[in-house]
Amino acid sequence: MYTWTNQPYESMWNHLRFLQAPKNVESLLTGKMRSNRELVLPEGELAERKSRQIAYSIKQADEYFQSAQNVSIVTSPLLYFYGMLSLAKATVVANDPNLLLGDIKYHGLFTRPITNELKDYVEDHHQWSVDKEFAVTNDGVVNELFKVVCGSSLPKNSVIKLKELFRTNPEIGDVYSRFYSEPPGFFPLYGHNFTQEPFHIEINPQTTDKELFLKSFGFIQSDFEVLDDILHSQALRVVSKPSLQTLPKYMHIYYAIPGGRYLVSGLETENDGESQRLYVPQELCDYIAMFILGDIVRYKQEFWGQVISGEKDGSISLVNLFVSIAKSRFPNFILNQIFNETFTYGSVGRMM
């Protein structure tokens, strides 16, 4: 659904506020309200309980987000995270046929060091930097949200660093590459094609520079080949090898809300001493990144003050940019998930 508006953020929240009335939620869950939802619940006590829990979770999230809007970056990441947590719970309750709030009490992430390297980092404040801050996956809300969105579980005890979440975020990619003087973990796409019979994938990065593309995606060469010919004089042709017969989980295609499509690398994570590339939807990356920032706000006030002042480094510019994007992208994603359709917002252009 496309909505013309000169206040996209407020319009998006007004659509979410429609679900702050339990009866509206119940109509949606039981199929009385038009939507693209595949899960339709029978009328009864379970639908009523779910409706109340979803409505009040969204109401609570709304207040967290409004509070975050009224304070500075000193505090806002923590408030945004709590709002995102409430929205995530609402989505899990809406899209899992059985789960209620009492079944998902934990947010599903922690910062307890589980390796010697992380322990050394945590215990030595001289090493602290924004890009080295991390989260570790666990059972809880983020895993249940991953299940209802992707149909599978997140690997437990995967260590995810904040820099990696920024590296694979297309909306902040230009600033990331300038700040770190390194290529980001995504590439704009000119086109792509996939066939099942016979199995074949073709990806067309929007560049004719093979070396530039492989700086970000050299790891795919075991499954893909970069051809010498150029598509329409504008894009590389990257085709799957015959040995690849399933969709790879180490990258995905992301359609940004402002426009454009991107090939995005999976997150480089560490699990049980081994590095692995993990596909996580962009909006769940927002949840994890905001958890990490909220944890810094809550437990590392002196360090956070140094970050904000620029005394530590200039990473606050990246943080501010990320927060400005995630605070609208994540609620929009939740709205899409609950209705199982795409809600987009834009301003009407004027002819002068």
C-alpha cells in the first residue's frame, strides 16, 4: 500500500496506531479485516489474548519511540531499543500460531564475553571502541522474530560486532566507506535473474570494474564466476557455477525503502571459534545494532560520553546516521510483517 504524505514517519506510525485497539487487531488476526495474512486464527480466547497483547505492545513501543524523539543521542538508543523490543514481541505474537508474551520473556541477545578475546576486550577499557562492541545471539525475542520472518533459527552463541552491522547497511554505506577507508559489504545491483529448472543465478552488479566488485564479494568465487562480457555496457555478469544447486545463505538481495536494490553480504560472525557468514535481514540487523548501542548507553556511560563528544573518535557520525534510519525502517518492517504486505510512504512532487 502506497500512501502519499508530507509526513512519512508520522503516517507510518498512524497506521501502527490503528493496531493499538485490541478489537482492530482481533479483526485482523481472525481474517475479518482485509490483509495478505496467511495465518488466520479462529475466534476465541487465544485470538482475544493475542489481540490484547499485540495492541498494548504497540502502544508501549509508541511511547518509547516518542520519548526517544524528545531526548538526545545521550539516551535515545536505549529507548529506541526498548521500543523495537516491544514491536518485535507484537510481531512474534501475531505471526506465530501459539506463542504469547509469556513465552518470549528475553530479548535474545547478551554481551557476556564467551571467548578469551572478548573477555580481554571487556576487562580493558583502553581497548573499547564503538566498532568493537558486540552482541551474542541466544534464545529469545530476536530468535523467534527470525523464525517468523525467515522460517529458521539464528545460530546460538554467534558473536556479531557493531562494525559488521554498519558495514552491511546500504543506507549508511557511503559514510562507512569514507570513515573506515574500506569497501562496504554490499553493492548496488543493475539486475539479477534466478531460475529453478535448470538451477541458475545471474547477478549484475552496477559496475564494469571486476576488481572493485571482488573487493567486497571475493568470497563468492567458489560458487560464482565473473564473466568477461559486460551487460548493456553497464554491469558485470556474475553467474553461478554448475556445482551450486541451492540459494547461498552468505548473501541476499535487499530493496531499500528510499529506492534501489543491493547485493548484501551476510554478516561475518564468530561461533565456537569458527568464522561464518550469517544471513540476517536488514531490519533484524537494526534490532541487534540498537541493542548494542543501548547496552553502551546503559552500562558504559563514561565511554559513551567520550564517543558522543568526539573525544574517542568520530564514530558518533555513523551512529547518528544509523539511528536516523533504523527508527523508521524497523517500525515500517513490523507493519509489513503483521499485515504481510508492503507499506510505503512518499511526498507528492510539485510541478513548478
